[in-house]
Amino acid sequence: MSDGMQLFSIFIFVLALLSIINFLAISLSGHNFKKRIIAGFIFLLITPIVFFGYRSVRFYIR
């Protein structure tokens, strides 16, 4: 697989994963504003872990 296709597939995977996590964070918080702020903060903390974690897995597979 070419490098461009690998980069595109990683981008789509990370985008889908972060979208699912964001949807779950908002839907589980309900209509409570305080819970929604906390869920958003946790989502921001998880974002680099998901992105760099998947990049390190890709590095070890090569």
C-alpha cells in the first residue's frame, strides 16, 4: 500500500474513532451543562492519546 493510502486510511480511522467518542461523550452527558463541559474536557484529553497511540501502533507494524 502506498504511503498516501496509508495516511488517508489512518486519517479516516482516527476521524471516525474521535467522532464516535465525541458522540458518546455528548449523548451520555444528557442535557446537563456541567456534565457536558466535563465530557468535552475529557474528550480533549483523550484526543492526543488516540492519535499518537494509533501512530505508534502503525510504527511497530512496519
